[in-house]
Amino acid sequence: MMVPKRRYLSYLRERWWMVLLCLALAVILVVGYETVRTPQFNSIAQMYLVNSVRLDPAENFFSDEDQTYFGTQVELLKSDPIQLGAMQKAGIQVPLGEINPYKIDVAQPLKTSILVLEATGPDPDVTQHYLQYLVDGYLAYKKATHISTSQDVLDSLRDELSSRAAELQAEEDRLADFQRSNNVAVLEEESKSAGEYLSQLNLQLSQFNLEARLLRDEIDSETAQTAERATSTNGVHAGASAKAGASGSNAMSLATLTLPPPTTNAVEAATDASLNATRVQLAQLLANPEETIRYVGQESYDKQVAHLQETIGILADQDRSERAAMLTDLENRITAVQAAIPPLEAKVREDNDRLVRNETLKLNVAREQGYYDHLLGTLQSVDLNKNVQQEGISVLQAATAPQPEKRHLPIRIALAVIFGLFMGLGIVYIWYMLDDRFVSFHDITDQFGETLLGLVPQIKVPRRQPAQALLAEVDPRVAYLESYRHLRSALLLSGTESRSQILLVTSSTSGEGKTTVAANLARLLARSGLRVALVDADDQGGGLQQLMGQKNQPGVLDYLRGSNGMDQVIYPTGCEGLFFMPAGTHNAQSEGLFLRPKLAELLSLLRQNYDFVILDGPPVLASDDAAMLVPHADTVVLITRPFFTRSRHVRQALDMLYQRKARNVNIIMNRARPDDLAGHQDMRGFTPRKALAKVS
């Protein structure tokens, strides 16, 4: 597969016949098939089915269960037993090994409850009868199936009803046993009362905990205040030296002593009142000690202070004892309440469990009663002549009169044309992808770096008159003539330092037109006033001798063999300035002649006596003689041909040429298409007429 880009449209224009062949083949097959095939007739019937297996009417109609049901009915209509029975009644006999010509198609349109049956066959009456017998056979099969299964279903219902009755009786017995040992009304009242009492206990426990925490806080606060007052009183009583410093403490003590602690009962309130009054008196004495001492004396003052302090201590101890007793009582109460709560909680849970058990038994009885009532109603509605939960089956339309099948020949021909077109394009594309032959000059420029010297257009030449491929004096084939003028201009105006004098024209394989290109180049160069020697160096081909009209004359091989001189192997032609040297005669001594020094001597004489020497060499891959000529040539021209020359052959030929030290290798595309000629000329930037003007 070739890697460079190639023009698919050019390949398609070359292989257009493949697309046309596919189109014609597809149309012929369709028309032929429609012509020879036996006419077919259609008969249609419709059936209405209702799936009654579903017990819940609110269930979605088109559920998975319904789809399975209708799919089963379709396959049942297509089954062999029913179809064989209908075929026997209709008189259809199919020989062993042959295909049944009568077809049955069953469809469910748009997920409805209607089944559409269509029979197709070559005989109209047989087709209609076959479809009707098929419908009748299906209905008979369903009826027989219903009758055979009804008794089994009834027995199953009776067994299930008996089982449900036993379960219902068992559940009712369990409920009665439970209610005999448990008064539900009493349980409900007890549960309610126990719950309310449990709530009260929890509330009381919270209150006791709060009071106990407050008492602890009061005791801790009183202890701290007592210590603070003792410190303040000692400081005042120490002497006048500390009066100034104790004034702030006395003021704080006074403020503190005037705040009564919270009380919880009458005894504690009385004690708190006495304690506060004593503290106030002590505070008054401590507030102005100098004046009190001046009136009552130091001794009396000290006694009063000591008495008050002693009284305060006694009252404080009494208050603390009362508070400690209260705290102990609260703690005892908390312990008692905490001990009473767990049994009460257990009682409440037990009552609740019994009530839940009662409700569960009631629900079990109700559920079993519902199952029992449903089965009893179903059993009571059963008729032995009908199927339990019978399916609704009806024939909406009997088998219709057969109608000829519509062939839609124009549509089928149009589809055949489209199919043939795409098939032809696909085949050409696959052919294009797998074919490594050149399609256009873009393949050469994309894959190889050698110069594309020019393109020679394709012309029509009869096989028996190959000389018509040569350029005439006045040639009417303008494009053909201009292409060779273009090649002549490219050779004469090459950018090399010295003009190429010896030109080797070769190809990768035979059949690419190298001989014609070499002969026309030689003729055109001779008409330009140059002396040109055209040498047939392809001793195996013989095409140039046939083209020039000369055969069996001494030539190159005779000179290299030494049997003829230079003047004896070159001949003038009908074109002025053009001389022709044939390949010569073959004998047993022809092997290895191109390896002799005489070849270099011959080419040297030709270089001296002629302006151009054109060598028509053998194909590179077909003969090793081409490799012997390469070192003596100034320019090598490799001829290619679209849709003939393969890329891998050209690559191999170029490798062999470069291995033989080829100089100035160029490529010419022979038999090029018109679009390639126009594109190549536009790409190069000048036309053959401009090149011809430069030569002139």
C-alpha cells in the first residue's frame, strides 16, 4: 500500500467501468429476480388478546410480564405443531429437503393487545385457507389447554384454601390464648399510670438533684465567708496601727455580713436571721471602735466583740449543721427515687411488650382472613367449563381474501442503483488503497526526490501500426508534439554546468514506452539542427528496430564483438541529422559484450561525432546491461506509466541506478492523463510553448 497521497478521483476516472459494472449488475439482478420469481399473495388476519394473569388492575399494562406473555403467544403461533396442523388441513405438502413456500409472519403493532397475522404464498386460495386454519388451530389449542388445566387449578385452589383456613384458625387461637391471660384494658391503664408515675419520679429526681447542688454551693460559700470575716475581725482588734488599713476590710465585711444566705425552711430561716443580726452588731462595733472604747472602755469593748464573735461562731456552726442535715436528707431521697425508677421502667416495658404482642396477633389474624376471603371468592367464581383467570381471546378479522404482493419495482431498482453505486465506489477505493501503481504525477513528486522532467500525453496507436507513435514532420497531435518540445527544452536548458550529451532512456520494467520516448526525442532534436545518434542498446527488446523499420543489420553487438567498424554499424534515417545504430546480431559470443572496453570506445566516438547520443537501454529490473550503460551516461531518464508502473519497482530501479553511480537521474511520465498535463504545467510555472520559444 502506497504511503504518499494519491488522487482518488483520477483513479476513479480510470476505473469508471467498475462502478458501471456494479450498477448494471445490481439492476440486472433485481430486475431478473423480480421477473423470474413466482408471484406471491398475501392474506391478513387479526386477533385480540387480553392477559388476565395479572391480579392487580392498577399495575402498568405494558409490564415485563405482559411483554413475556404476548411474546409467548407469538412464538406459539409460529410453532411447528400448530403450523403443521394448519398445513395438513390446507393440503400443503412440502417435499423433504425443500423450503416451505408459505410463510407466516406475526406482529404486535405499537405494543397493543392486537396480533396481526400475515400469510404469504404462491397460491391465493391455499394461502387464505392456511392462515384461517392456523387461527382455528391456535384457538382450539388454547381451549384444550384451558380445559385440561382447569381441574388441576381447582384442586390447587382448594388445597390452598384449606391451608389458609388452618393458618387462620391457628392465629385466632393464639390471639384468644393471649387475651385470656392478659386483660388488654387493664394493661393499657396500668401502662398509662406507670408511665405517668415514672415521669413524676424523673421530675422529682431532677428537683432533688438541683436542691442538693444548691446546698453544696451555699455550704462552700458560707465557709469561705467565715474565714474572710475572721481575718477581718482579727485585723481590727489588733490595734489602732491597723485602723487605716482595715477600714476597707471592715467596709467589705460589713457589706458581706448584710447579705443573708438563702434558706430552705423555717428553722434555717430563724437561724439565718439571728446570725445576720449578730453579724450586724459586730459590724457596727468594728465600724467605729475608738468612740465605743471612749464610752464603754477597752475591756468592755473587747468583751462585747468576743461575745459577738463567739455567738456568730455558734450560730454559723448551727447553720452548717442544719444545712448538712438537709443535704443528707436530700441525698437519701435521691437514692430512694433512683432505686424506685428501674423496677417501674421494667414494668412499663413489660406492659408495652404485651400490648405490642396483642396488636401483632390481631394483624396476623386480619392478614390470614384477607388471604382466606380472596381464595374463597376466587373458588366460588370458578366454572369447570372455563379456565380459572381465563384469557380473553377473540378474532377481530378472519383471513382476508388474498391480494397480490406489491413488488415496488421502481423502489427496488432505485435501491439497487444506490447499492451498486456504493459497492462500485467501495471496490474502486479498496483497489485504489491496495494498488501501488502510479495514478498521477503527484505520486512521483510525493514519493521521490528526482526531477520530473515532463509528461507525455496518452494517444491512440493501432497495435499493428506502432510507427504512428513517432512524431511526423507536421503532426496534428498538438498536445503530443508540445509535450516532446517541452522535454527537448528541458534537456537543452538544463541547469548543469555542461550540457548532457549522452542520454540513457530506460524504465523499471518493459511496456512503459521508453523506446517511443527515445525515438521521438531523437527525431525532435535532429529537427532542431543537431546531429543525433539513436542507439538501440536493448539487445533483448528489438522494439526500436521495428519502430525504425530496420531489422537484422549489424549494430552495437557487432561493433563490441569487433566484427564491424563504426561506419558499418550506424545508418542514416529519413530524418535529416538523425542516425540510427541497431542492436546488432546475436550469437554464442554475445554474453558479456557490455563489459568490454569497446563499449567506452564506442560511446567516446559517438560523443565526438554527434551532438546528442540517445541510448535506448533495456529495463533496469529486466537486464543487467542497463547497469553497464549507467556510468557512461551524462543523464539517465527513467520512463514511468500511470496505472502500470509500480512504486516498488521504481524504487528498486532507482536504487540500482545509484549503486552504478548514475548522474542526473530524471523521470518522465508517459501516457499521462489530460488533467495531469494541465496540473503539471501550472505547477512548473511555464507552458511547453514558452520553452519552445526559448529554444528557438
